[in-house]
Amino acid sequence: MKKPVIELSDCVLCEICTDYCPSVFRMNDAGFVEVLEMVEYPEEDVDEVIKNCLGDCIFWQEA
């Protein structure tokens, strides 16, 4: 299974991921974006977020 991963050091907090795909990405209490735990991630939606990420910091990783 693939899981989206965020490289926080490259994240510019543009919130494109949380706006486009709130079922997968959310802003935590510390002010960082995190990936929610899911059994399966919506590949098409996550691929769209990866394509539009301003920080180019989201990628797929085999879980």
C-alpha cells in the first residue's frame, strides 16, 4: 500500500493539500500539515495535490 508523506522542512504551509483533500491532509494543533491514517488513500486526489503543491514536498511512499 502507498501512503502520502510530507517533507515538513520543504512545506510552505500553502494549505493546497488541506483545501483540496481534507479527508487525507489536515493542519494539526502545532501548525503543521499531517497525513491522516487511512486504510486506503484516494490516489487520484492525492496525485492532484502532489501536482499542485507549491513546496513540492508531498510524495508517495510504500507503507
